Amino acid sequence: MVCGLAIAFVVAHPWLPLPEAAPPIPRGAPRKFFDSLLGRQAEPEPAFIPAPTPPGPDEVRILEQRAAAARPASPPVASPPGVRPTPPPAAPEVTRAPTWNETVAFASSLKFTAEKVAAAAADPAFKPTVARPPRTAARSSSATNSIAVPTKKSAASGSTGSTGSIGLQATAKPSGIAAPATPRFTKLRARIAQTLAAYQKRPLNTAQHTPWEVMHGFIAFGIPTKLRVGGPAGDPVNAIGWVNTGGRCGGQVMLAAVGDRLTALRGIGVQGHSAQYLAVLAQSRVAMNSPITIQSKAFTVADLVAEEKLACKSGTELTFALIALAHYLPTDSQWTARDGKPWSLEKLVAEEIEQPIRGAPCGGTHRLFGLAYGCQRRLRATGQLDGVYLRADKFVRDYQQFTLTKLQNRDGSFSTEWFKYLADRDDDVDRKIQTTGHILEWLVGSLDQEALFQPRVTAAVEFLTASLAREPSREWKIGPLGHALHALTIYQERAWGTVLPGGIAAFHGPMKASPTKVGAESRLADQPLTGPSTGEESPRPAVRR
């Protein structure tokens, strides 16, 4: 009735001036307006739900005691008189990371095989072939249709370093147990491969995209990422190689030389955060000695590492510095920053764990990713977690449980309000891709191997894959799209050992969180999704504070 009177008044008085440009109506404003007319009580804004907090000293002490008790004791064995004690076994040889030139040369030498395998992976009717055992030792030195980055030994012997010939398999085997051989996971594997192949055929270009956008393009696909020069129809070049040689994107460059120093620029169109570019290079597995040429001066990635070490400062955002330096430096590294203060990787973890998750960039997902990755590198180097690493590991695990039991919608997506409270903007798919892609990227990079295949994680992967596959030509926001595709590449590698042609394994072998005993609380996340998005309550554990 009120609307009818208003319309009649406007029709009867056409001389009333109308505003030239009406301001945008805030989301939910019409509902609030009519609710006020009808005397309804306005719905209050949802309150933040209790989130995990870092463990305190007492809890850390208990964790350390449990970790010490779980370690196998190895008492020294006394040698008989006159017998020299047996020396300890030599430390295993550390394989040198391939250089940029080695990686590009290897990928180029397998161009025909890579194209053939990529086409097979994108074919819906593709069926994996089972490799037959070799008849002789001489025939076991290589595998047909397999791709791997050469190591020092394998390059010398001519072996590819691969043990199978399934699809795009580039690693020896998945990181731990493989995905279950069920129709659901078989279909998911094919859909992920098809989705990644579809988006890999849509490279960015130097005319329309900034260095920031190009950087988010190659976080998805790593070293093989292509970039078109001059426009959408330009010649394709290697994206990382273009940026690392001073190539302009959207009229801007990412890197600059300041005297003898190499620095990554920060601002609109370039880095949004300190050390962000180096963190993306680390996640793409670009080697420390990879060349960088800026303003006719020769550098390497190591020079960028040295610059980010000097830039560390307490009380600032160190999220991306932690990801980058944890990857490129030994875990016992110590250095002095530009302000004269001492630093170490342990101090970086200690600084980051005290910073808030809510309100941090991208909802806090990158901060959780950095803490998890720092723990993974420490675990790989020492075989155990202690001190601040044990504290960070517990904090990340609590957030994993919190996310999977309180922040997931019925369609598999995660809350469109990050870690604040459960929310589902079902009419805003861009927002759902943004939050789900970032959260899933952190989860699949940090969860224990067996947790990757629980129903809730699988549902999130299925949601992300289906949403991106449904609209492959949509102009998604490049940042969220890059992290969403990165989540799928991590999952593909960890679940099936699949790495894109020319890429390098990123989360293989021990590169995951320290396993814990699965108890009743952890099993709650294994349950299928119930009714959070419809108001029903699913069984959830109390959140530890």
C-alpha cells in the first residue's frame, strides 16, 4: 500500500526533480527499510564466534613433554675393550635444487611428451595406464610418458627419476597415502586436471595486466606459466623469466636495482606486501641461484633473499617474509636486519604467531599458511618440532579443526566472512571463490595426508573445481583465481603425485605438518556436511581457548 501511494504521488507530480545519479543502495538496505515500516526488529550483525588462540606456556610445556615421550630413545652402546666404536652413519646426501636453466632446458627437451600428456589429461575419456615392471635392469632406467625434474645423479645417468607412467606423474609417488581408488576420487582427479588445463590455456598478457596480476598468475602454475607479450594475441614467453629480466607488465616493473641492491617494488600494481614477490617465487620453487637481470645488472634470487632479510622489523607484517625465508634459508639461520636487530627463522615464527588472524590480509589465510610452512621446513630439517614451532603447529591445527567444523557451508564452500563467523553469500560467486580458494589453499598445504580425503575437505575441493569449471571464460578477479588454482595444484600433487609439465614438486614427501594421533575430536571433521547453511546444528567440539 505504501509503495502504491508513493508511485501515485510521483506520477501525479512529474515536475519533481530527480537526482542525477542515485548513490548505490547498501546491501540489505531495502529489507531494513521495509522492516522499519512494519515495525519489525532489525537483525543484529552476527557476532564473531570464538576462535583458537596460540597455546600458553603451560600448554606448550605439556606438548613438549608429550613430544619428548613419543621420541624413540637411543642409548649409546658400549663397545668391547680394544674395539673401536662404529662411527655414526653419514648424513644422507642433500640433492641440489635444479637451476633455472636446467629446469627450462629439461622442460623444453620434453615438449612433445608434455603436450601429449597434457592433451590426455584434458580428455574426459582419458584412462590411466598401468606401468608394466621392466624385464631387465637396463630397461628400468626410464619410464615412458613420465616427467620429472632431474637431480644431479639422474641427470648424469639419463634416468628421469620417475617410477611410473600414469598421466602427468612427475614425482615418485603421492606425499604419503594416495587418494582412495573410488569413483568419486577418480572423477575428481579428472575434473581437476581438466579445470587446470582450461585455465592454463588463458595466459595473461603484458599490455593489460600489472606485475601484481602476473605474479598471481604464476602462483597457480609455477615455473611453466606463460605470458603473452603485447596483448592477448602476442607471442608467449615464460612469465617468471619475463618479470625477472625487467619485462614491463601494464607499463610497470616488479624489480628494481638500487645501486648494488636488488629490491622488489611495493605499491599499486606491484607488491601489496613486503616480501610478497619472493614468497611467490618460493612457492613456485624457483631456485636460489636463478638469474635476475635488472637495468643491465646481473643478480640472482639470493640477492632478493638478502634484501628481505635486511627488511625484517618487529611489529610489522612478516607473513610473506616467513614463507620466503623459511623456504630459502636453513632453519638455524641467523642474521642482522638493517636496523641492527638480530633475527632468525625462529624469531619470525614467534613474531607471526602473536599477530592476529582476523583482520590480516586475505582473512589471515596467508599468516596461517606461513606458520604451517615454517613448521614443515623445520620438521624436514630436524625431524621434530619444539619450542615456538611446537606452539605454532598446535595453533595451526586448532584453526584447521575450527575451520572444518564451524565455517563450512553445505555446498562445500567456506564462510564468505573468512574466520569471523559462518556466512554464505550464495548470490556472490566471486566472493565464494575468494574465501574458499584462500582457505583451501592453506588447508591442503598444511593438513596431514589422510585428512585430505575426509568428506569435508573433498567437498571443498569439489565445490572449487565445479565453480571454476562451470565458467571457464568468466573474467574472475585475478588474485582470488590464482590462489584458488594454486589450491587445486597442491591437492593434485599431494593426492596423486601429479605435477604440471615443467613444474617442480612443492608439497611432496615430508613437506607437511607433523602427524598427530587421531582422536574423537579430529574425527568430527570426517563427518559429511550437515546443516550449517540452513540453520541446523551439526555436532562440533568445543573450541579450546
